[in-house]
Amino acid sequence: MAYSGPALGTMDSPDNIQPVEIAVTYRFAQQHGWVVTAITGFLSAYFMEDARFRCCRKIHDLESGIHLWLCEIVGTMPVPRLVKRLQVDLPPSRVQFRPASDGVPARYLLDLPDQSET
């Protein structure tokens, strides 16, 4: 999904704002039906704690079943720390990281743990 530029003008200069996606797989959301609501609440409240973060919109891709939150951060914000804090409030999960490239935001995808991890 291509990112269409900064929606914020108050966080920082547009050059310093970076998009990032936080998502959950269909399998994870189906097995734990409440996690989509929990993640939405967590991300909606997180900007109150850290002004470098904003959740801009939530997307449910019907084809893949993925629930995705498109967020914006100031470049120095440690997103892995945010994801770790989020995981504390959720059932066991693993995170697949896709780095940003050519207009595609970095993505942190939460999924069910591998069978060997349980």
C-alpha cells in the first residue's frame, strides 16, 4: 500500500515524519477476536503518551483478512519498543518486520507464534 504523504502538520516538519504500519494477520485476529479492538484502543491512546506518534487510520483488507493501522512517527521514535509494549497486552505472538522501501512503509505484522514456540 503506497503512502500518500504527511497528514500531519503539527508533529514535526513533513520531512521528518515517517509512515509505519502495524498489522495483525487474519489467523491471529480470528483466534483472538478481541485483539483488533485492543490494538485500536492501544494505538489511539499511545499518542497521548508520546507526541512523536499518531495513528492515522485503520484498514481491513478483505482479500487477505489483515487488519492494518497506518501510523506516522517522527523519525527518531523507537517503534520496536512500542510493538513490544503492545505485545505485553496481547496473547503470545511473533512479529514479522518488513523494512521500508521505495514509498512502502515499514510494517510490523503480528501473527500466531510458530508451533515450535508454544
